[in-house]
Amino acid sequence: MRIANLFLIGTSGVNDLETRKRIVLVNKISLAFGLAILAVTPTLCSFVHWKPQFFVPLTVEFLINGSVLLLNHYRKYSAAGLLLYFLQCAAIIYFSSLLGSLIQLELAIILLISILYLIFKEVRLRRIALAGAILDLAVLEVVHYVSGGHPVITLTYNQAFILHVLVDTAAIAIIIMVGKPYIQSNDSNAALKRANHFIKLFVAEITHELRTPLDNIHQVVQLLKKEVEDDHRLQKIQPLVDIGYIVSSSARNIVNNVLDMACIEAGMPPKIASEAIEVIPFFKEIMMVHKTVASNEDKRLRLDIDMPRVIFGDPLGISQILTNLLANALKYGSRGTTVTVRVKRAGDKWEIVVSNYGLMVLPDLDSIFDPFVTGRTGHTQGSGLGLFIVKNKALLMGGSIHADSQPGGYTTFTVSLPLVEGRVSDLPAELSPSSEVIDLSSIRVMVAEDNNLTAFLLSTFLEDLGCRFDIVSNGRDLLELAQKKCPDECPDIILLDSKMPVLGGEETIRLIKRIPGLTEIPIIISTADIYSDAVERMLKAGANTYLKKPLDHLALKKAINLYVKKIPLE
């Protein structure tokens, strides 16, 4: 049997890497002490003429030391570690009483203290081992004090020197053997941390770069859906448009999950808003987004609501929770079944309950809330981020999430959140049920957007609304154009991208508020960076409201309608 195989005794079937390392370390130390005994015994016994008080204890120590490997073989890992450790403690006391100050075995106790944290993981065992080492040291000092440091036997100077060198060599060899893998591990960890840091930067940069084109694709699909709905001659391409809508929605959700996870890992969890939400239309709109996905998967959606009409909460966070839960239910649910969403009051809390018929294939249901854990069934798989994000969102909102899955039956996720009721009067004006249709043909909108494709899609939206508009690529060009056109053709509304070259959104807002003739113009911010304090800073600078990218056609129309009511039209 090779030495390397002896190191691995007791590790078969142990998947936890840390536990495996500790087992291997105990085996290595046991073998090292065995070799040290074999190296020292012949020399020491020859010096003392093979007296039994030396030969017998060394033989017994060697045999007991070998039983450490046997204990590990039978998976008695704690017993193996304790036996190895306290055997050496006993040997130190015994041989110190015989050899006195010929060999400084106090150093061996220091060695034991240094390795106890590597041998034992449990705090209780570490405390026991530390107490044993300290007691050993105290007994050793008492023995030396009583004996005056004089050995029981007499050795010549050369014999004492040789014995001293042998013991020191054995101790150094053990220290190197124990320390080398941990030094290598530390070096590897440092390299891994650097690599992981660069990977995170790369992923964050890529996802940010992907979000803009994905948002643009989603906006294009929105326009196509509207064209198909308005022109019955285009019904033939309806399935293709629906597929595009499904794919773009799914891709955007994945990117948002990745960016959220990056924020969580960086210790910068997204801020939680508290806004009035009209419950029924809010949840119906989210369900409509997934209706096409469900139809394509031969599944049905059902929404049951038993809630106050208006509640306060974070609409974006709640939308992301339900979107991820619905995506999960549609992914793992059986074909031909119904995915049910129940939104209901539960005392001083309210619950979002999503149920689907079909089982997630996982040994431990609680593990699905960990990142990168997926319940794969056949060809069905996911990124493993959705439920991790759901859990973190729920916790940030002061809530919780629970999963239940019956074999061959229903899988149910229940998100519980604090209930804060509101009134219809708390709703923003653009969400008021009595919002009226307004003619926007005389409204002048000035837009600053640096992405050409986004600017083109915005122009399409505004043209469809009937607005007159100008589009520039940065805040400085917008300021120059606005001053040039005022006072005769001042914009009625300004739409600003939050991040632009030359002059960004926040700086542009501050300058607008200093220019006579522009200070009262409503400013709408468009941004994808809704989880940082950027939105709050721009609102404080003077913006009136913000829209989340990708801009939704209906949301843009509602926002413009809101501020048109406040504009004295000619």
C-alpha cells in the first residue's frame, strides 16, 4: 500500500472538503508520530541499554498511535483526533519525568496547541484539547521543579546532543508537513479570490451591457404586439411576436436577477420603496405578462385576490417576487395544469401563494433558496438565482418565504409580507381609476437619450402618442436646444436618461432648475438603476418622477398624461 493511500483512510464517501482535510491531517500526523517513534526508539534505547521503562512505553505508544488510523477507518473521527492528541500529551509527561531537561519537551506542547485548531472543528473539542495542553504544561513544570530538571538516567554530552537533534528534526518535519498544505491553500485562496473578483467585475459589466439591448428588444416586441392588436391583417405573425415577448421577458428577468445578486454579494442590497398600490390591476398586469408564456407551455393561469383595494409596498420588489415565482411554477409545472396565484390577507400580514402541479426534483426543499441550486427535471433547468432573489427580497421587506412540495402533487411557495393598508386617495394621480384620455397632439416633449436604438424606440412611442418631440444625445445638447427654442417653443415635458456622456441626468436637472423659463417644466427620468440612491438624488435635484427601463408604452403615456393636466395648454 502506498503512503498516499494511508493518508486517505476514512475519507471514502466524505464529500465535505473541510471534513476530508481534517481526516487526512489526522492520518498524516499519526503516521508522522509513528515514523518519529521508529526513528528515536533504537537510538534512545541503545543509549539506555534497552531498559524496559523506555522500550515498553515507546512500543505501547507506537501501537496506540497506529490505532488512530483504525478509528478513522471506522469513521470515529472525533475519537481518533482526541486519542492522537492526548496520547502525545501523556507521552510528553512520561518521558519528561525520565529525561528531565535533556530535551525541551515544552516545545512539543506548543506544537500541540498550534495544531489543535487544525485537528478539531467543534469548539467544544478545541476547548477540551486546549485545556489538556495547558494542564500538561503545568504538570511538566511541576515535574521539573520537583526533580530539579535532573534526568533519571545519565547520558553523555554527545548522546544528549544526538537525541536532541533527532527530536528537533522530528518536530520540524511535523510542522512542515502540517503547515505546507495550509500555506498552499492560503496561496490558492488568494489567487481564487483575485480571479473571483475579476469574474464578478466581468459578469457585472456584461450584464449591464446586455441589459440595454435586451430592453430595446423588449420595447420592439411591445411595439410589434401593439401593431398586431391594431391590425388584424397581421394576426398571422402573432405567434412569432408572442415568442419574442416570452424570450425577451425571460432574458431580462435573468439579467435583473444577476445584477441583484451582484448587489447582494457586494453588501449593497437594493433599497425598498413604500408606495400605494392598487392591488387588483397591479397583479392582473403581472399575470398578463405571463399569460403568453403559460399558453405556449399548455398551462393556465388563475388569480384569486382577497385583499384591501390599496396597500403600501415596493411595487418593483413585489413584481420581481411574483415574476420569479411564476417563472418557476411555469417551468416545473406539468403540462395541461393550472398555476394558481392567491393574494390574500393573513391577519396583520398578507400573502402571495403560488401553486403548481408538479414536483421539484430536489433532495432538500430548503436548499432551493440557495444561489445556483436548480430543480432539474429532464431538459428543464434554470439559472438557480430566481428563488434566491425572491427570498432576499422578502427578507428585505420584513417578510418570509416558505416552500412545500407533495410527492406527485402540488408545489407551493408562500411569501408573507407586512400588511399596510392604504386608501384610493393615496394612489399617484397617474394610477387613479378616473384617469381621462387627453389629446397630446399639441404637447412638445424634449428627450435626452444617448443610446441610438432606445432613442429611435422612444421616438416611435411619442409619435404613436401624437406628441411633437426633439431628441438629443446628452444633457448639454438638451440645455442648448431648450434655451434656443424658448420662449416661443419651450418643451412642455423633458424626458431625461439618467446616465449620459458629456452631462448626465442629475447635473442636467440642476442646471435646468437654474435657467429662467425652464424651471417649471416637468422632468421625467428614465433609468434602469432603480435600486441605488441615484433615483432619490435626481428627485431631490428637481425631477418630478421616474420611469423604469425598458420604458413601457402605457407607463410613458400615463406619466405624460399626469403632467399634461398641470400644463396650461394654448
